[in-house]
Amino acid sequence: MQVMNSQIADIITQIFYKVKNEESLGEIAKYIPELSNVDAEKFGVHIAFLNGESFGIGDFQEKFSIQSIAKVLSLSLAYRHLGERIWTRLDVEPSGNAFNSLIQLESDKGIPRNPFINAGALVVCDILIDILQNPKEELLSFIWQFAGTKSINYSLRIAKSEKQTGFRNIALCNFIKSFGNIKNSPEEVLDLYYLLCSVEMSCEELSYTFGFLANKGKILGADQEILSLSKTKRINAVMQTCGFYDESGEFAFRVGLPGKSGVGGGIVALMPNQYVVSVWSPQLNEKGNSFRGMKFLEEFTTATNVSIF
Amino acid sequence: MQVMNSQIADIITQIFYKVKNEESLGEIAKYIPELSNVDAEKFGVHIAFLNGESFGIGDFQEKFSIQSIAKVLSLSLAYRHLGERIWTRLDVEPSGNAFNSLIQLESDKGIPRNPFINAGALVVCDILIDILQNPKEELLSFIWQFAGTKSINYSLRIAKSEKQTGFRNIALCNFIKSFGNIKNSPEEVLDLYYLLCSVEMSCEELSYTFGFLANKGKILGADQEILSLSKTKRINAVMQTCGFYDESGEFAFRVGLPGKSGVGGGIVALMPNQYVVSVWSPQLNEKGNSFRGMKFLEEFTTATNVSIF
Amino acid sequence: MQVMNSQIADIITQIFYKVKNEESLGEIAKYIPELSNVDAEKFGVHIAFLNGESFGIGDFQEKFSIQSIAKVLSLSLAYRHLGERIWTRLDVEPSGNAFNSLIQLESDKGIPRNPFINAGALVVCDILIDILQNPKEELLSFIWQFAGTKSINYSLRIAKSEKQTGFRNIALCNFIKSFGNIKNSPEEVLDLYYLLCSVEMSCEELSYTFGFLANKGKILGADQEILSLSKTKRINAVMQTCGFYDESGEFAFRVGLPGKSGVGGGIVALMPNQYVVSVWSPQLNEKGNSFRGMKFLEEFTTATNVSIF
Amino acid sequence: MQVMNSQIADIITQIFYKVKNEESLGEIAKYIPELSNVDAEKFGVHIAFLNGESFGIGDFQEKFSIQSIAKVLSLSLAYRHLGERIWTRLDVEPSGNAFNSLIQLESDKGIPRNPFINAGALVVCDILIDILQNPKEELLSFIWQFAGTKSINYSLRIAKSEKQTGFRNIALCNFIKSFGNIKNSPEEVLDLYYLLCSVEMSCEELSYTFGFLANKGKILGADQEILSLSKTKRINAVMQTCGFYDESGEFAFRVGLPGKSGVGGGIVALMPNQYVVSVWSPQLNEKGNSFRGMKFLEEFTTATNVSIF
């Protein structure tokens, strides 16, 4: 690992221990049985700068279930293939409701409010099944390409666990299908969806994987463009307004960076042209976002005075 | 007026005429009688850079009713006085509903989703009445201070016209009062609210007035801090996620700058540390935002490749 | 008072004491200050048969605030004048929401779901202002005509008390006005509405007043038709489906008679062609209906095996 | 067939031809492919009196898909077994929403508003699977018992057709399951549900089948009690308030009898202690109820001046 700007490393270290020592008011996600087996005290942070420097602390090299964070990757793949046509099947507005709400779908006739609520991610999976030969394999290859490593994989154990209790997702998928906005069989779509959510990464891998979104669409350390600058900016914009369910406004307000969270307790956020920062702590606040992750990032952007606003 | 970077002036000029010559699919706001008297073909653009350069084109020196754009100014004043305590009475989440919806207030027990929907702006007016001796005068003085000119005023004619047809706003204000989140009499709060919305500015005045939000909280051209850096960033964040009613996600997605619109057809947007840009065209799209204004800004940030994302 | 069927009197007496001696889980309405001053232990029952027999027990001759029960009387008056045209401004569907909800009005464009939620009663008051010369006087005369006595009156004290805290009703009235379904000034409509709700009657007076609805539209003891048979049946139908706010289904289910309740703790119910029964006990259940009143009526129709079903 | 009161037969005949000759503004249900193959002009009426008299006209002996009407029969069976305990899993309030809405389930935590919306009928099917050894066979036997004939059957063709397009129902069932209010597998519950809805009867069979609800819980022509008087009245009450989806208030208002409709175009209604009347015409109004059926019944109760109100 290259040595990085020592000041940032100091700031991260300081905030890391401060947050670690404060009481966490969060709780581990219970609704996916396998997720609830994680050690609640795990806590890791990793930052990767575009100039190649990086720094990690705590459990930053331990893999965890990235869950909804993976929805940014499936969207990127579908967006690359379909271009702006994708938005005929998805909107880009914050939902003002919980991540698994069915309410707005009813008035919006099956068009999900954005690609990061469950409904939207299901439609993206449906699209991937249409445009890819082997959706599961190609999606994983795409993730490997971002991450610069083949050490990343689905967790069949997690996918199976989520499937067994996924009645709400079955409901969502069939509800959208009833409006005609799912083309393939709900079973097939749900299978891909559960696999997608089961991807496991460490904070370190997460930072590198999301590097392209801070790097004008180019993979970190390579000169290869994955997405155009315009598409990259647009994904960042959607993360900013919709990346944290019904706490997206709060995240923009407190942290001020585009980012995405998952119920596994991971959060990734990025400062365009500068860095990607990843945090993992499995205890969630009542909105379903990592309690310590939110806290760390708020203190981090406050201390460094760097945010997109 | 200082000469500015000629390239930007050229880009603005080109896009201005392109958008002007395309058919507008918008319509003038009808619900405030006085607003509907405006010439629908008015169109002006003005940009002010932090380095003192600026450029305007079209009707950029003609005053118009800034309407909801003024809600950023009243929020700034209240936020400066109350600090973070203000958020006990307001949330910072996008609403997912129309600007004058009462639905979420019912489930949220009278706490408006954000300060830029009508409900939130009414609560801010209520706060101003509590903390200021002469709310109307002091609010105007505060605006003069931002703008660097005393040429800005309320339009009593517009305020009166809006009051006469403002049944929805009376409903909103009394509804919030029924939950206890309006402290003063609804009449008094509504009077200040209508005055606030009636403020008239030109694009040029608007750019300078909003300069502090691009300038780390300091008034343009002065070294005077109006808001702390942290508060400034937070207001920008709320503009980003909530500034365009139920089209906020779309604006972040297409334009990529924090901004605020009004039903008078004005939009102000800003690139932190660089510039403020104001547009005025009174024809609104179906979400209540200026049709040509949205289009101009989208093409402008695309052409310059500059946005916060 | 004529002697009546002694068996019914015995049944009523028995149930009256049973319910009186059981613990009440209700609470007095707090939201209208003057209403909260009533003695919570008041309890009266009165039944009037079409054949002239009647029976009362407990506080059945003490006046109380009939509140929403009066909405049946204002509707009857407006319906008599307008006929079926009235339903262009009101629907007859149960609301599935609380009595003062604004939610459905938003999607239904200002057409209240039925005449017995607050929104609907406000529209009825608006209609009365249009069709009557002196709405307050004529409405009261109409009630006197039903009741067969001029001893009934508005309570200015209650009306004033409700007005002072009636922000939710101001909100409702202005909200409907914003859709164009209130023609007069909201102030005027609300004044009549508060007076209407302030009417005071005893159980005994209430039974006689509602006699026409059990008597094919004719005033009890007179041969005078107030409403046609068809209109009378229709008002009974609307009471059945909408008379108890979001507990209307429950009342039909448990009691099985058309009826109407008020937050003053009164309930009137009727068996067409047989009798009207009135109950008063000010402690309300969580849906806003009299706890003991509901209980008494359930046990009464169970014991007598008489209901419309 | 016994001869009946000739006056009623004349009235029915007259109204039958009047309604038949008027333009129907309804449309055949399209969402179940097999249902859309029915001849749109079919029209039959049948009435059965408790005294044994009966009368039919038009296509009253032709079988049609009774669809949601069957929900009354499954409820009766479950209610007979479970008694009042059944209401811990179902409410009895009108929904104020469409028959297949998911909205209220979300706020009501998976407790359906009543047993006649799809959500409620699914919960009833789940209960039947728990309490019966062979739900499909026993449910059909129960219906045979009511009807007094074994000529009634499921239509596997209709059941299959509905299953193939039943994404909304799969969504509903899994949504309720996600709240824990479905105990068995959604597939099993849905299979029973589709069979239930596929039951085919003629108007004549329908009248006799529903006879017990007009006859104090006893099968017509037998002295056998199927349901207690109290339970019978309660089912009638729920039909009255919830039997016609979001048009239940309108049906109570216009027709004034407890009843139940199905998207196959059938309606059954009953006057307690007097008769059951069945109508079939497959063209539906926009609320999903038979256009001619509603019209016929409104004119019939108007002409006879008989209703429960």
C-alpha cells in the first residue's frame, strides 16, 4: 500500500477511535437471517485517492455483504448498455418512503421512483436478463473489472437466506410485473436480484470498485472508460438524491457526498476527482443505514471541510 | 460590468438562442392572477463568477417575481439565528409529492419534509416572526445585504393577488397549526409568507444575492460572513435534494448543481467556489419549474462539463 | 310518557346497569376545551317507538352537545332542497380514514367522500348558505320541526370554544375551497358549521328528532312528510356505511342499525318502521365514538335479536 | 317451480326489458383472458323467496363465473369454524380503495381491511387450509350443501387463466406473508383462491346458495342451521359495508340491500327474511361491478319500495 497524505490518515484514525468508543444506537439487520450472524462490533474504514494513495483502519480488509450498494454496479452495467433509454422504465426521484414500500408503485403505475429502492433494482435486474447472455457471470465479471481483482464473489448462502424470507421482494416484483414493467419471469428476476445483493467485499475492495465514479468514468489506475463522463455524473447525482432511502436528504445535509449504503452496514461515498471512502459497521439506525458509518462520514467531511457543496 | 472569460459568454449566448428558438412546451402559472399577466416570451440569463466577472443576456435586468426562490433567503436568516435547533421543526428530506401537498404532513404530525415546500416555508416564516422585532423590514434588509443593493422590494400587488386566492396556503398553515408547529396566528404567518414570495429581482440581482452560497457563506465582493461554511454547505445540500419540488432528482440528474426554482419562472443555481447562474422564463413545465430555464441549465452544464458531481 | 312494552324496558334497564358497572376504557374528547368539562360518568338511554311508546333511563333528559350527529339534520335540510343534485358535490362512500383526514380530498379533487366526515359537512353548510335566507335561524327552525319542540338551541359557548381551536377545520374548509367546492367565504361556512355542531339535546329529544328517519320521512306523531321515502332510505344507508367514521363497518357488524355518533358521546340509531334509540356517555373509544354507547347498543340488538340484517 | 306472487314477476319482467334495451356503458373484464370470452349481451335475473316461490327471466339458468361472490361462501365456512377469533386476522371496515390495492396493507401491517377485498379473501383461504383436511373438496361440499345440488363446480380453465395473469394477487399474498398474516405457502393459498373464484353457477343456483343469509342462517327449504343468527347478520352487515369494493356506499345508497358482486358480472343481494335476488350481466362499470346488474337492482328496490333501510 502506498503511503498517503499523513494528515488525512491522522484525521481518519482520530475519528475512527472516537466513533468506535461512543455508544452505538444502531442494531444489526434481523430480516435476513444470515446477516444477523455478523459480529456487531466490526468496524472498518478505507479511503482510496485518485493519485494512488490509500489508507485503511480497523476491519477494512474483512469482507462483508454489500447488499444494496451493489445496485449502483448493476445500474452502471445496464446504463452502459441501454443509455438514456433506461429511464423510460425507471425514474430518478427520491421516494419519500421506505426502501421496500409498494405505495408509490401503485400511483406511478409500476415505474419505480429510482433505481436504488428495491423496486428499481428489480427492474434493472430484469433489464440485465434481457441484454446479457449469462447475466450472473457477466455481472460478476463487470464487478471484477471495476475492482481490479477476481477475489470478489456472490455469497450463495446469503442469497439463499434472503430468498427464503423474501416475501416482500416477491410481492414487489409481481406487483411491478402486474403493471408490465418486468418482462421476464419474476422468479428469474428475483434470483439475479438476490445474487446481486449477496456480493461480498471488504472496505478496501469497495473503495477501488467505486473508483470509476470519482474518476470521470474510468477505472482507477487504468485509463479504461467504463462510463462516459455524463453518465458518471448522473449516477453520482442519483446516489446523492436517492442513495440512502428516506435518509438521502439527511446524508446530503450532514455528509455532503454522493454515496450508497446497504443493510449489511456498508457505506461508500466519493468526492469527485479526489477520493472514494468506504465504511463498514453492521449496526443500523432506524432508517436502515449504518449508525457508525453515518457518524464517521459526517465527522470526516466536517473535519476536512471537503464536500461537493 | 467587468469582462469575463469570453468562452463562457459565447457558450451562454449560443445556448440562449438555441433554447429561445425551440418550441417551449411550458405554460405560465395561472393560479396567481397577477403572475399570469407576465409576457410569456421573456427570457434572461445572468452569471456571476466569484472572481468578479459576470455576463448577462436577454431580459436579465428585468425584475420578476422570484416566488419560492425567496424561501432560501428566509431559511438562511432563520438558520443564522437558530442554528441547528431549527431542524426540530423541519426535516431535510425530499417530499416525493407536489409542492403544496398536505398528505405527508398528516403522517409526519405537522413537521414539514423540508424548508422549500410551502409547508416548510410557512414554518420558517413563523420562526422569523418569533425571532425578529420587525420581520418584514428585517427580512428585506437581510436581502438587501446579500444583494448589495436596496433596489429590491416586495410587490404588494403580487402579495395581495396571491393572498386572495391562497386557500391552499391557508389550509396548509392551519393544518400545521393544528399539530402545534405554527406558534403565531396563521394570518400573521401567511402575511409574511406572501410578502416573502412577492420579492422581485432581476436575474442579475438574483445571481449576486445568492453569491454567498457559492462563496463559503460570505457576501460576494465583501469579506463579510453571513453563514458559517458548514451552514452554507448544508443549505446547498437541501437545495440539491429539495429545491425543485418533485423534480429535484431530475434537476440533480440533468443539471448537477444545487439550485432553487420559483413559479414566476426563475431558477438560480450555483457551482460552489465558482459561480452563480440565474435564468428567467415564465413558462413552466408540468412540475412547476421553468421549461426553458431547466433546458438552458442542462445544456449549459453539459457544454461546460462543470457540475458538482 | 306512555307506558311501553315492559319487556324492552326491562332489557334496556338490565343492559344499562351492566354497562354502567363495567369499566369504561374510553376518554372524554379533549380537543374542544368546553367539551372536556362534562362529567365523564354521565350515561343516559332513551328509546322512542313509532307507536308512541317510549322509555328512558339514567341521564336521558340532560342536554349534551350532539356534535356530528347534527350533520344528519343539515344534510336532510340540504337534500330536501336540492334533491339528488347534491351528490355532484359530495360522494356517499366510506372514507377508510379518520374523520378529519385531508388525504383523500387531495386525490378526490375536493369532493368529500361522504356528508358525515368534517369535509362533507362543511360542503353541506356551504350549500345551506346558498339556499337559505337566514341559514342559522332556518336550520334551527328545521330542527325544532323535527323535534316537535323549540327547547333546542345552539350553544354559543361550545361553538366559540371549537372555533378557537378549530385549525384543522379551517384547513379542511380552505383546502376544499382551493378545489372550488366551497362557494362562500370559508369564515362564513365555518361559523355555520360550528353552530351546527354545537346543538344541544337530551337523549329524549334526540330520539324524537330522528323519528322521521324511522318513519318513512314523516315527523313522529304528525303526518307531515319531511323527506320522501326514497330520500329517507338513502340517508339511512349513508348513516349505515359512513356514520361512525372509520368504525362504520364495525358498528354495522356489531349493532346492525343505521346510526350516527358525535364526539360529545352521543349516538342515535334506528330500526326502520319500529324505533329510534339514543345513548349518551361522554367517554370515547380511540376511534372517537362513545365507548359505553357502542357497548350498550351492541348488547341491545343482540338481546332483542332485532337489526336490519 | 312454484308459482309466485304475480306482481313481483311483472315488475321484474318490466325492469328486465327496460334495462336490457337501454345502452350499457359497461365493459367486459379483460384482465382474466378466459372471462373476456363471454357473450357481453348475456343478462339473467332470478329471485327466490323464503316461502318457496321463485321467478327467473333471461339467461337465469346459464352458468357464469361467480368470482368474488364466492368470497362470501369461503368466509362463511371459515367463520363457522373459527367464530369471532377470525377477526384477529381480518378487519370489517370498508377500504376506500380498489379491490386489489396494496396501500392500506402497508399501514395496517398486513391485516386486510375486510374479507371481501382480495387481500382479505386470501387470508380466509389461508385459514381454510389450516382448518380443513382437504380444503378444495370440503369447500365445494360446503357450497353443494348451501345450494342443495352437486351440479356446481370449479372451472379449472378459469382458475388456470387467472393464475397465469395473477401477478397482482401473487404480490398481495406475498406482501401479507411478509407481515406474517399468511401461515401457509403463498402458492398453496393462491391455488385455493383461484379455485374459489372460478366457481360457476347460474343466477338460479346463486339465489338458492345464498338463501341461508336471508333465512337466519338456515339452508332454504331445510331446517338445518349453517350459521348462527348472529353470525348471519354479521356477514350481511359486512356485505352491506364492503361487498362492492369502492362502490359499497353507492350500492347501499341506491339499492339498499346487503349483497356481493363479482367481476364475472354477477350480483347477489338479499332482503332478510324475504328473498334472495341474483343478476348476471358481464359488462362492468368502472368500479368493477355489473353495469346492468346495478341498474336492475336499483330500479327493482325502488319499484317495490322494499329495502333494509
